[in-house]
Amino acid sequence: MVVGTVVGNIWATRKEDDLTGLKFLVIEPEPTYAEASSRSRFIAVDRIGAGVGDQVMVTKGTSASFISTEFKLPIDAAVIGIVDSIEVERGDGRV
């Protein structure tokens, strides 16, 4: 999973039939939670209502294509949560 910020929307009037009704967002991964090779922006499908400026959790890869229980979708990233807060314990025991 990756934590990132929604920085834009993508509109596509023509797309694969199975993608009709899905919203596409441009995600910028947080450097803290992304590997150095995956820090560039990417597109993710959103079914939970995230918007520009929201910090989100995104699943990438094969697991993203299973957001539909009916069939596998041709996607490689899906928003699975909108982040309310993040709390990370530091190595010295403080937060």
C-alpha cells in the first residue's frame, strides 16, 4: 500500500466498458511511504469519494484489480481509504 495525496482528476469519455462509472484520480505518493522508484504520480480508481487535497491509502498491483466482486477490472491502483490521521512511533519511544 501507498499513502499519497490526490492532486488531480482524470476524465475519460471513452474507456473500457467495465470502467464506466468509476472515478479516476491523480495521486502523488508521500515520500515517506513510497519506495524511491515509485515516487512519481500515478492514476488510481476511486469508489469511495476522495477528492483533490485528500490524503489517501492506495493499493497497487494485482490486488487493485479485484475491487469488484463480480470480475477482475483492468486497473493497477485503487483508493481504499481516506486518511484521517497518521501516528508513527519514533525509534526512541516517542510519537
